[in-house]
Amino acid sequence: MERYTNKAAVRILSKMKPIAIVTAMPEERRALLDVFSGHKEYVHYNTRMFETALGAQRIIIAESGVGKVNAACTLALLLSDFEPRCVINTGSAGGLQPGQEILDIVVPEEVVYTDVDVTPLGFAYGQILGSPPRFTTSPELRAQLDAVLAGMKDPPVCHRGLLGSADSFIHTRSQIESIQANFAHQVQCVEMEGGAIAHVCSRFGVPLLILRALSDTPDRGDNKVDFKVFLAQAAEMSARICLRLLQGGLL
């Protein structure tokens, strides 16, 4: 594995813009590197990025760290250094709807902050001043993922709708009830980076796809235990589907 630690080395760009894949945790990043074999590692501002390829397509895999600020910092570096033509955010999430099962996947159409409240100033719950109430993912990328899932012999159950993002691990009944009350029970899953990633992609006009596998379901049992047990499996599930998507010739 080659390592580069300066910005000049990072800026070796080919004519075809890369696809960026962003994940938060080491388990999720390792799952991606297992399916996209052979890579160079860049360490830039303490952020680990890995360059690999699938055929002629360059792929940059970034481990952002957990939380919205870490995710936004990583996206800023990715967009500045690599100018990706699209971003895929993959990894794990916690399911928030009845009937969901661990290792189901969620492909959200919209993303919202569940820990933002400036409603006294006339904004929607979850809306930051100067930003839309919700951020949207790319319909074109979702359609391509749909085609991949349709071609799988035994595809996972896929949930759509709204993803909720906050700097909290959602595990108590009061947290769940508050989120669902504020968003009319529309939130399909919760996690800690998607809001910031969608926000940055929206500001810079970069198409985004979010693909999350459920590692836990907060409304059923002790999801703190489920998360630790099933995190690696959820990461592997989302990484394998991401590989299938890119093998199908994304965009």
C-alpha cells in the first residue's frame, strides 16, 4: 500500500472524474476496501482516503469519522482535492419503522437534521437558516441502484423515504418519539453523518446517493447491543451492493 501525505501528490487527477465513497467508521471502511481490492492511501489533514479503480473508473474511499462536523470536513477535502462526479455515502444506520429488520437497506430520497430547531424564527423543524428544510438525493443514482437490486437473485428488503441525521446515538423511547412526532412518523432510519454530507453536496451541486444497511432497530430491544453485534455485517452488506452498483457502470 502506497502512502502520500502532501497535497501535490493528492492532486494527480485523470481525465475521468472519480466517484467518491464516504463512510464514517473503520469497520465500514474496511468492508469497502475488502470489495474494492488494491489501493493507495492518502493522509490529508488527518483524514484517511484510499484510491482504487474498477476498470477505467477511479474510486476514492474516505473514512470521515463519526458525526456531522467530521463528515462535512471530509466532504470539503474530497470536493477540493478530487472533484468527484458523484458521492456515495454508505455504511450502517438504525431503523426507525415497525417491521424493519436488521440488514434491511435504506435508500433515502430525502435527508433532514433531527437535532436542529429554529422554529421560533419561522423555519421548519430540522431546517437551518439559509438552507432548504430537507436535502434530496439524486433520482438518477437511485434509479441505477433500483436496476441493480432488481437484477439480484435474492435482494435485501429496501426502504425509502426520509433519513434523519443527528449528533446522537438514538436508543431511547423518548428520542424515538420526539423524532417521529417532529417529522410525522416519516423518518425511516437515523444516523450521524448523512445530513452533513447531503448539505455539502447540495451546496456544491454534486449528485449524492445514500445507501445504508440497518445494524439495529431502536424500537425493538437493546439496540446498543445489536449495533455492536451487527455493525460489521451491515457494513459488508452495503459495501457489496455498492460494488454491484459500480460494476453495473454507474453513470
